[in-house]
Amino acid sequence: MHVVRLSGCLAFTVLLVLLAAAAPPARAADGDVLVVGDSLAVGTEPYLAPLLGNRNLVSDVRNGITTPQGMRLLRMSLRTVVPKTVVISLGTNDGGDPARFADRLRRTMALLPLDTCVVWSTIIRPARKGPYRALNRVLHKLKKREPRLVVIDWEHAVTGGAVSLPDGLHADPAGYRYRSTMIADAVNAGCPASVSTG
């Protein structure tokens, strides 16, 4: 255990740290939303919160992260809050191995309670970053088996002409507003088949 030494109050500080570590995470209100993701999630930050109404939004997003790095952020966030909905923007910086990505998706879903809805966006990226369509097939396949999962078809939004990506990866402000609207619509609609733990 790493102990930060504060003048004159070490024993009390250690006691507080131990009590905090032992306390279970607080149950979030039904509307609370946690966002974990990469630079695309960073891009939606200015637009998403106003679209979610009265819901509390907690965001832990970093440029350039992979799915394993995002899973670590998710684990840390779940120590303090158990949100009703988790919005995930990960996979764009992963390799192209669909089996590895499928394992990461399964492990990510396993981190969350059965009554948590997960909103995950598909991937589109330039050829220099490697193939990605097999990763999107993994997402769509898992969606058929996992009632907690809602897949946002970001790839279709781009290839269908609704959004432009100036650098082949990141949207312009209008594109991020569009992505945020897609995410907010999914969050507001909830999971297609709610799973309740009673």
C-alpha cells in the first residue's frame, strides 16, 4: 500500500484510507451515465451532457487509449459509482485481431452489473491504423447475444455521408454533435431488453 504522509496525522489518514477502501461503491441514480473512451469520446464531451437532460454524467476519457487501458479506467470508476448506463468508445486504437477484441468485450461486460446498459460505438479508421471491419462484426455479433448492449453504428454514419472525418479518424464539430446525438438517443431509449437483478 502506498501511504502519503501528511504532517501529524498519519495514523488517522491511514484509518480513513482503509475505511474508504472497505466501503462498497454507492448505487448511482437510475439516470447516471459513465463515459469511458478514447479521443472520439473526448470529442463528444462538449456536446453530450446537454443532450442527457437531468442525468449525471461522469466522464473518464483519454486520447489514444486502447480497450485494455479503457478497461482499467472503467474498473477504477466502478470503485466509486455504479452507473445505470456506461457509454464506451474503445477499439479504434486496438489491433485488428477479432478474437482478441471479442475477449476484451466479454471481459468488459463482465465487469458490469447485470442491470447496467452498455452503449458502444462501432469503429471506423484509416487504413494506416489497420483493418477494423472484423472488430465491428464482433460488436454486432455480441449485441445479438447480450441484451445489455446497444451498438451505435458510427461506421454507417460516416460511410453513409452523415458525418465527415477530416483526418479519416476524428470528426469535425458537426460530426461530434451528430455522434453525441446518436449516443444520447441510445441512452435515453435504454437497453432494448432490460435485465433486472430485482
